[in-house]
Amino acid sequence: MLYINFPTWLKPEIIPGLPVRWYGLMYLVAFAITFYLFKHQVKERKIDVIEDDIVNFIFWTIVGLLIGARVFAALVYDTTGLYLSKPWLIFWPFMNGRFVGLQGMSYHGGVIGAIIGYVTYCKVKKFDVLLWGDMLTAAIPIGYTFGRLGNFINGELYGRVTTSPFGIVFPYAQKFSTSLEWVQDTANSIGMEISGLSAVNLPRHPSQLYEAFFEGIVLWLILWFIVRKKKPFNGFIIGSYMIGYGIFRFFIEYLREPDLGMDFPLQFGAENGPNYLLTSFLNFSTGQILCFLMIAGGLILIIVLFVRNKKQELIEKQPINRERKDMRKLRKKIK
């Protein structure tokens, strides 16, 4: 078999029957790691703040992140119109009398919310927004890894159909009619037996694991051990994170199945292609458009800060230049 079956022992609930899920626990692990790495940088830089300031900074960043992630997911990615007609359900964790939690979070919405939360706190406390933002973004990616692992355990946000040996048959993925020729060809190429079946669940790219590795581990290694050590000015890590995450996510989106109803807002390739197959590299998902904006935003931020930093250096050098000119004039007079 040239594919992997999703582990049957892996369930969304930590303890069956109780409303405690691995996804929520992964979020707590992510927040704890981010807090530890941020605190480490504060000590490393010998910034004179009390621990309560660090705790409150992380707390308000998390509050902004959760609100932004939830609102963005409900208003942008939901195509049913449910939350527009009943907005109170955005933060109502019950459905039909049963606790279901807050299902659906948007990464890009979380970024916007986190920025609002941390900038507001920094402004109130008069902390350096760019410096604290750099320390935050240097710590975030490794925590983000655990969020994507939570998505994998939930069996959600899986990728497109693939014949790769890394393909995984996710239990909740869409099934396809075995009467379709492309389904038969795909099944034959990976040694999947479909005779006697009317529909089959084909392997998908484990895009959650791709994201956990590249957008989490790899990006963190780059930011923590390279960019953080050699950053030329405050804010450079923020811009680098935006560019790095945007690039990794943009290309992984080619392997990830777009959200239902949000297929390809921009189509320059084959039209009407199914979202569960990669039919063209010229069709762009909502996630890719947001990643492009994120990359552009990171580049603009770095350029603006670079220009501002150079101007500041020139201003600081001006008094020195004047002193040199005065010294030259004095020497001429003495001669």
C-alpha cells in the first residue's frame, strides 16, 4: 500500500465523553512555550520590567488573538450566513443543547487580533512596540507547531487528494464515487482495493503536518538562531516573520484543500476545477491571497523601518560633522 491510514486510536477528545480536546490542550502548550521564550528574551536583554508586565502582555495578546481568530473565521470563512444572521453564536460554545466549543479559528484573523492586543498594551505601558513585537514573533512559530498538531489530531484542515506515499486517509474527508475514472486510476496507482465499494475515501496530503514543520519548526529555527542574532534594527524580526510565514504557507496552500465555499477567488488557470485536486498553479485560494498580503506587508514594514533607521543615523551624525568642520576652521585660523 502506498498510503497511510489515519490512526484509529487518535481521537479529538482526551477522555471520551468529556468536553476536553487535544486541540485545546495544544493551544495551552503553545501559549506556555511562547511565554517561556518571550520571558527568556526579556532576561537576555536585561529589560527592566516586572514579571506581571510580561504575564499581562502575553495575556492581552492571547485575548486579541482568540477574538480576532474567531471573528475572522466566523465572518470571512463561514459561507452559510449563520453568524451574520445570529452574531451571538460566534462566541456561544453550545449547539442544540450540547457543548461543542468554539469550532473554527482563522490564523490571519488571529494575527490581526494579536497585533491589536499587544500594540494597545505596549502603548498603555509605554513599552517599545517594535522591540516587544520582535521578541514575541521570535517565540511564536514553535508554539504554532502544536496548534497544527491539534488540527491533525482532529482530522481537519487536511490536504488535497494525493498518490504520494505520505498520503493519509482521513476519516472525515469527502468520499468519492468509485464509478469515476480518476478515482479508479488513483486507487490503482496506490494499491487501494475498491471493488464492491460505491464510494471511497482517498489519501490526502497531511498539510497540517507540513505546516507544523515548515511554518513552525523551520521558521522558528531561522528566526531564533539567525535573524534574532543579526537583526539590524527593531521591527526586523516582525517583518521577517510575516515574509517567512507567508512564503511557507503560500506554497503549502497548493497541497491543502481550500475551505468549502472559499475555493479560488482568483482563477487564472483551469476553471471549475474541484478544490480537492490540484489542477492549476494559477488558481489562488483565499489563504494564498492573505499570505501574499502578509508577505507584502512584511516587505513594506522592513523597507519603511530601514529608511527611518538610516535617516536617524544621519541625524545623529550631523553634530559630529559640524564639530569636525568647526575644528578645521579653527586649525586654519591658527595657521
